[in-house]
Amino acid sequence: PTLPQGSQLLPMDSSDEEGEEYLFKIVIIGDSAVGKSNLLSRYARNEFNPHSKATIGVEFQTQSLEIDGKEVKAQIWDTAGQERFRAVTSAYYRGAFGALLVYDISRRTTFESIPRWLDELKTHSDTTVARMLVGNKCDLENIRSVSVEEGKSLAESEGLFFMETSALDSTNVITAFEMVIREIYNNVSRKVL
Ligand code: GDP
């Protein structure tokens, strides 16, 4: 795919006061099949796909949110996490202001991978990144293998936001993305002011 430029750090069009716009890039990372694509499709299109195939290459969706009367756009990227796409890894992370680090609460190995995803993010990111740890598939309570406390505790020790979500039943999906977008906005406006 053609890789668009990384996020433009604000504002996109400062000449037009009323139409002030911000565009931020956010990446979704985590092991295969934790639900990255479905979190994005739930957030961007309110769709869930029970038989989704692994994403090939990279795709992104743009979502808008109004904060302080300004239009804040998030360009959300999914996913260069597979080994065969290593060639685009640095382009994937370049310019990202936010990241969702996703594991599947029913598969412990996906939680154990999170420190590696954090390392990768640190290695490739070129700015302050608003990071959220996301325990997805919280609808699968009966086969849970990572407790809420474990998620919280990892998030606290790494300085991440934390939320459990379900792309299937929509629990916390909008909240998770919007928290990250608001945090980026706050980070950026603090620096600018
Ligand atoms: P990705 O490889 O991380 O992008 O994962 P996908 O979004 O392709 O999802 C992998 C599989 O998990 C698919 O079969 C999805 O239908 C399923 N899945 C995704 N999110 C959820 C969820 O919140 N709950 C449940 N039960 N299944 C989910």
C-alpha cells in the first residue's frame, strides 16, 4: 500500500480559525488474532466480522472527534505486526502519537507478548506516544486466562492506560480509542501553549 505521511502535528489549517483541525496517527499492535482489525472496524464502522482473515499489509481508517470545539482526526493504522511485513515496521510506527497495545484475555501468550510490543514501540517511535493496554475479548469471561488485576498491574508498572474491551459486544471500544485521542490532544496542546 502507499504509506501516507505520518501525522501532521497540528494544526492542519491554522489560517481558518473556525475550521481548526488536528490529525494524529495511532497504531494498533499486538499478536495475531487478538482482535486488532475488529476493534478498528467496530470503532470506525460499527462492524464486527466473526470470520476475519489476518490483515494483509497495512490499512488505516480516519475517525473524527470534536474536542474543545476543534475537529480532531485520528488516522488509525492496523497492522504491520506480522513477521513478513517487517520491511514496513519503521514506516508503520513513524509519526505515531498514540498506540493501542492489544492482547486477548483468553490467550495468555498474547499478554506475555506485550513487553515485546512495548519494546518495539519504544525502538521505533520518534515522539511521545499516548499508550493504552487493551485486554480484548472480555466477552469470553468463561475462558479468561488473564485477570483484570494482571492487566492493571502491567499497565501501572509501564505507565499505560488500561481497559478491557470487546469488539464483539462493543464494550469500551469507543471509550478506549477516545481516551487515547484525548490524551494525544492534551499532550500536544500542553506543548504548544
Ligand atoms: P487481528 O489479527 O488482531 O486483527 O484479529 P481479528 O480482528 O482478525 O480477530 C481475530 C479473531 O478473533 C476473529 O475470529 C474475530 O472474529 C475474533 N474476535 C475479535 N474481537 C473479538 C472479541 O472482542 N470477542 C470475541 N469473542 N472474538 C473476537
